[in-house]
Amino acid sequence: CINYANEKLQQQFNQHVFKLEQEEYVREQIEWEFINFYDNQPCINLIEAKLGILDLLDEECKMPRGSDQSWVEKLYCKCQKSEHFSKPRLSCTSF
């Protein structure tokens, strides 16, 4: 949850400092050099999207015999397509 909060804060910062400011420069035709920055929205989507990390955790917590192992298996199944999610080679309970 700490990482998630940090990602959301970083996204807010990027939105206000980079995206909106640069859009305004374009609208006002101000000469400037475009600033490239990493957009962390794909990471946020992985965490908070439907059938994302938090959604699957919530679902697992509602199960009568929910477990860490079962949750991780669901993550492996549902999130493996994301380039921001990976399963460690030597562990079956980490991501």
C-alpha cells in the first residue's frame, strides 16, 4: 500500500508539473524544450484496475479459506500479461 500511495502521489505530481504545464505551453505557443518523464499510469492500472492486485486481494480476503498462496496464484494467472508484473524464477509465493 505504501508503494501504491507513492505511485499515486508521483502521478499527481507528473500530472500537474509536467502534463498540464506542457499542454499550456503548447496552447500559448511558448517556445520550450519538451521534458520527457516516466508515466507511471500502467503501474497504477496494474494495482487498481478490475482484477488488478488490490481487486484480487479483496476477493481473496472474502474467501472462507483464502490464503497468501491462493492470492499469489491468482496474481500469476491474471496479471502475467502486464510488463510491470513478473513472477520470480525461484519463488512460488512472491511477485
